[in-house]
Amino acid sequence: SRLDALQAAVLLAKLPHLDRWITRRREIAALYNQCLAGIPGLQLPQERAESYHVYHQYTVSCSRRDDLQAGLKSQGIGSAIYYPLALHLQEVFADLGYSAGDLPHAERATREVLSLPMFPELTDSEVREVAAAVREVLA
């Protein structure tokens, strides 16, 4: 994409903070991992040994995703479904000829993934609150 001068200036001003923000996101993810471990039916994000995750999003997978999202919302906790429709089913890719059922893993993911709150200013207390709410909903 092409940035205008104002957008470029804003991003340039944010650049010195990037490492600190990534470090904090990784700390938050580690705390989520600790607090959410062992919940039946909840899959946490995985990080490969040879890679480094920046956790722009903290996305879990759960077959009861819609119940989880509704339960979180009832407790005033936001969450997001960033990709509600698999790419191969979007109109822009219709000319590729895919149909529902052709990529079942991608389609299942669109029904099961949910992103929990994730931003550098999130406190440890807030992370624990979100995790407690997840445990309560999925109990």
C-alpha cells in the first residue's frame, strides 16, 4: 500500500516503541497460556521453536466458540472473529471454482476461532479476568 505523509509520520513516531510492545504482547500471551492451560476443548496458539510470535492477535480455537463469545460479552469482555468466511468461499475468489466442503480445515477454523483481548496496555489482572471468564463459560 502507499502511505501518505501523515500516516508515515505517525508510524515513524511509533517505531521506537515496537520492541517494547512486542515484548509486552509476548508476556501477555505467556500469561494467557498459563491461565488457560488444560481447559477441555480449548486450543491455544502454538509457537514453533524456530519462530518468534509477536501475538498481534491471541486467537484460540474452540468448538463452542459462539457460546464462548456470548459468555464473554455478557461479562463485558470483548472478543473478535477476524475471518468469519474462509478465503476460498469469498466472492472475490469465486473464479477459482472452490465450493463449501473443498477445504474443510479452513472452513472449520472459521467456525471455531476467536481472538481474545490483546494489546500492550492490557494488565496482568485483566488477562487473569479474561482467562477466568473463559474458564467459567467453558466449565
